[in-house]
Amino acid sequence: MLKSRVRKNLAIGLVITVVIAALSVVVADDGSKMEELRMSLMVGLSVTGTVTGGTWLLQQRRSAP
């Protein structure tokens, strides 16, 4: 299932995003757990999307005739 680099990057990025979001919610002690969760998810998903999109673009360029 995870044969292409794009899928591997996407899977790894999503796992890292979930772990960081969970850790930031656990560490947040000032009552802003939802704000921390929202911010962590936004940052994590944007970085994952950027890396996955970049990998996809590189694959498209390499496979173009």
C-alpha cells in the first residue's frame, strides 16, 4: 500500500501531526487545550501538505517525458 514516496510522506506526516497535537494538548495547562490542539493541527497539516505536495511535484517532473 505504501509503495510510493508520496504515500509514505503522507502517512509519516499524519502520524507525526497526531503525536505532536496530542502532546501539546497534554502539556497545555492554562486551559487553552482546544486552542493548542487547533494550532498544532493547522501547523502539522500544513507542513505535511507542503512536504507531500513537493514530493508529488518532484515525482511528476521526473516521470515527464
